[in-house]
Amino acid sequence: MHPDEASGQVPPSPRPQSLMFSFLGIYVLGRPVAIYSGSIIDVFARLGVSEEAVRSTLARMVKRGLLERHRRGRKMYFGLTPRASAILEDGRRRVWETGAVNRDWDGTWTIVGFSLPDSRRSTRHDLRSRLIWAGFGLLQNGVWIAPGVKDVAQILEPLDLGDHVTVLTARAAKPTESADLVRKAFDTDQIAARYRAFLNRWDTSDPLPSAPDDLARQLLLHTDWLQLVRQDPHLPAEHLPADWPAIRAERVFQTLARAYEPRAGVIARTVLDELAV
């Protein structure tokens, strides 16, 4: 148990933007509405996030082109931009369609090789970050791999890499085994540890009993889970242990998400001040 839970307090979240994405994905995505900033602040107070942190997060997301402001009288409402909708829709697919366990892998790997001069060190850092986010692992110096066919052109489009990058799709051939590629390029122990931490928090008879209501639990649950699946390279199930913790973790997430949804929805409808846009 988190020490703050033992004392009866909801642990303050260090991830207001991650929580904001969860909130927007559940209550705004796919709906032509904007939400009053004051009601967002009320929701996030349930999570231990301060008004200042909420306002700062909203302002940053506007600056990044993720939210747009709508004024009605003295009130400011925030709605999604097309860019934010695309990001949230990708998250929705990862949570509800792609899933945490890759049982449909066809044996194909996407391979990305690159060599950038020292003068483009920051680009190299951005490239590595984008590859990790897209589920790639470092096989050897300058060579990254991911299971399945990845749209690398879209991933790397903003970086203007030109001839510095090579992209291939391939299958393992003797003496190379796909299981060896998984072992070399991905830290499966670390991935499994993240799922076990999720289970330790949520796979209990009464998760987060100190949270004020199911709306708070719903947002924390979705945020934890989305962070997990976004960090998971979606490795082939056939090359993972039979007791891979993602299998049980996904069942726990889906069960709790369904359980929290009705009461969380009622609370949200009571709290949220919406503007049709």
C-alpha cells in the first residue's frame, strides 16, 4: 500500500498531463464539446492535482496545439484539436483493440538502421525516443527492431533524416531465432515488472480505498494502464513466458474499467459543465 493511502489520503499524482489525456479520452473524444476549466479543476482535485497544475497543463496543451479555447461569458472552455483527437484515438485503439498481448504476430520484424553525425545529436535523441515510443528495441549499435510491420515513415516524418536512415521488413533466418531477438533487444524483466506493479496496485479486493469516488479511480486506472501499454513493445506471445503478467493485468484492467464506468459517468455528468462546439 502507498504510504499516503495508509494515512487515508489520495496519493497526489505527479502526472497531470497523463491524467488529462485519460480524462479527455474518456469524456471528450468523439463528442463535439468543450469542458469548462473550473469543472476540470473540480475533477482533478479528486486526484490530488492542484488548480495551478491543472491551469498550467491546459495552457501547455493549448500551446502545443492539443487544445483550443472557447469563451462563453466569463468562462473558458477547452476542446480537442484534430491533433489531440488523433493522439487520443491512438490511445483508445491501444487500450481496447490492440491489447496488451500480441497473439497474432506473423513472424515479421521491422528493422530501422541509422547513422547520424554528432552535429545532429539532438535529432538522434528524438529519433531514439520516437522508436522506443513506437515499440522498437535496440538490437545492436544503430539497429532497432520491432515485431510486425510499422509505419516508420509516419513515425520519423518530422525529423528530416533523408539518407541517414534505412528501413526494412524481414524474418529471422538460421542461425538467428526470433526468441534471441526478443532477448537481445528488449528488457522483458523490466516490462514484466511494470505489469506486476500495476497488479500490486489494482488486483485487490478494494483498489485505492482512499480515493474519493469511482471517477477518481477510473481516471487513475486508465492513466496507469495507458502508460503501461504505451511502453509495451507488444512482443510476440509465443516468445514470452506462459505466466506473462500482462495477461492477468489486462483482465484486471478491463474488469475494473467496466465496474467504474457507470458510477464515474454519473459523477462526471453532475460535475462537468460542457459547451457544444
